[in-house]
Amino acid sequence: AQSVTQPDIHITVSEGASLELRCNYSYGATPYLFWYVQSPGQGLQLLLKYFSGDTLVQGIKGFEAEFKRSQSSFNLRKPSVHWSDAAEYFCAVGVSGNNRKLIWGLGTSLAVNP
Amino acid sequence: EAGVAQSPRYKIIEKRQSVAFWCNPISGHATLYWYQQILGQGPKLLIQFQNNGVVDDSQLPKDRFSAERLKGVDSTLKIQPAKLEDSAVYLCATTELTNTGELFFGEGSRLTVL
């Protein structure tokens, strides 16, 4: 069965420090992979996506993610975190075909210390 | 381009009362999803429409939840009667027919059941 695992429930980093949020998936076919961010009281916003091609993808707000097929991972990174990055981050796998939907991880809550 | 519109943003009701949420998708987006997001968890798919037809409602509690998408545009999600455990944010998301899973979310409707 398809699944997405985000091992870290909560992470705290200092402003200016680097960040890596982990995501592992289980899916039999070539995955479509997404990272979404949810700020308090807001809906989810797409940060970046991987469909095919270059395994290092760039997103908005200075984020990037690397798809590693051998590790079934799609970790999110940012070299220098800003206080405004404090939010909930969700990794998701897209199920292809007519029944198009996303399989979601449980999310990682990011806190940023000044 | 206007985003996904949802209303109301907030609703407080007592258990056993009824409530309805409304969603207006991005123009031209054929697929519409309703998600339930309980505090501290990832989104849970309730129902997926493609135009005005239901694609997946396997996780919709049909004894109390109903949804419709007349004319394949706007959608409403109704809960009757509400239970305490229905307290959550209800997110509407839409996508183009040919999309591989990238969703565009509204800001959500936060329901509190007392």
C-alpha cells in the first residue's frame, strides 16, 4: 500500500541555520512527489514538486528537495532558515491515473528560534 | 487568477446541529476534493469529484456527511448531525483534469463542535 512517512514530528532550528526535513515513501510506480507548507490558520501552499527529470528540484521561498529513488526519499532542504519559515510541512505522493489523489505524511512542525 | 474560495472561515456549533461549507474552485479546474484536517494531523480525503461526478467517497462518513457539486463548479459539504469529533478544518482543493496531483487549496473552514 502507498504510504508517506515523515519521521520528525517537530523540529526547532535557529534563524540562519540550515534545515532538512525528511520524507520517505512507499509506492510501486514512479512517484509524483510534493512538499506543501501550511502557515497557522492558512491553507496548504505548494513549495515544490517532482514529476521526472533532474532529481534536485527548486521551489519557492528558497527551498529545494532531492529525489533519491534508491532510498525512497524526497527530503526538503533550505540553506538558511528565516523566522517566517515557521510552519507545518507536509510531504505527499501523487497517485497517478483517473483517481488522482495525494497520499499525505503526518507533517513536520518547524519552529524557528531568533 | 483567483484562488480557491471557501466559506465560512469559522463556524461554531453545538453537537447534533448541522453545518454547511461552500467551495468555489479555480476556473476550469475539473477535479475538486474535500479534506478534513484534525489538529496536529495531515489532511484526510473525504470526497473527490471530477466535474459533477463522485470519483472517491470511500472515507466519507455517509451517515452524517454529504457533499454535492451541482453543475460541476461550486461544491457544498454538509454535516448533519455534527459530533464533537467533527471539530476540524475542512479544506477544499482543486486541480486541472490532466494534472498529476498538484492541488490548489483554499484557506479552509474551521469547525468547532461544542
